[in-house]
Amino acid sequence: MPILFILALLLILDFTALVMLGQQLGFLLTLLWIIGSFAIGTHLIRREGLATLREAQESVMAGQAAPSDTFIQVAAYVFAGVLLILPGPLSDIVGLFMLMPFMRPMVSRKLRERQGVHGAGPTASGQTFDSSTHHTQRHDGHGDQSGTTIEGEYVPKDDDSRR
């Protein structure tokens, strides 16, 4: 409930700022502002979001980056595009701010802290990517001295025992 209230309050503030901007610039320039920011936001979502998603898939498949980091970049582009599509100068400013290069690592770090993840996680190729140091370590179980190896045996359960 509080999130909806905050969102409604921000939309009202954005609309009020748009009306005030319209009084200062005039109707035509304000309309051009809205159309321009809509076009930039749409372009950003379609082109940059998809391109970043493709790059993210390639880097994850190559084991170069953690999936969470790459998808946070995609989400930042899409979120910035949505903010630019919304009519209003405050959402446009926040959307442009989200496009700044220093914002994505900061947002990624804050999201990991909020979820309790400390920046290391396995990739699809069996490697661990530590986003705080940007190092990748191979964990294939052969001579790995950095962790504890737990040996075990897998025993499949018969379907007859469930009946």
C-alpha cells in the first residue's frame, strides 16, 4: 500500500512539474519535450535494451560475468526508457540519471545488499564471478584448494517405492 501511495505522489508531482514547465516554455515546446522524451525512451528500450540483453547472454555463456550484474544493466536501460516515456520533467531527469555510467554499479551493489547477496555466484560454466573484484575462479573439483570438497553418491529412487 505505501508503494502505491508513493508512486501516486510521484506521478502527481511529475504532472505538476509538467504543467509548470508548460507555463514557462509554452504549449508547443512542452509538447515537443514530451514527444522527444517519448521517442528517446522508446528507442532506448527497443535498441539499447535488446543489445545489452544480447551482450549479457554472450558474457554469461562465456563465463565472464555474473548473470545478476548483466541483467541489472538491462533492467537499468529498460527502467530509464520507461521513465523517459512517462510525460514529465522529473521522470525524464531520473531516467537520464539512470543512464549515467556510474549508476549501474551503484544500483547493482544496492540490490545485492538488499537481497543479501555479496557479489559472488556461480556462472553457467562452473565458474564463480566475484563482482567486487571482477575476478573469475574456476571450480571444477580438480585440485581446488580454495574451498571444501564434499564427496557423495547419487542414488536414484525407484518409481516402485512411491506406489
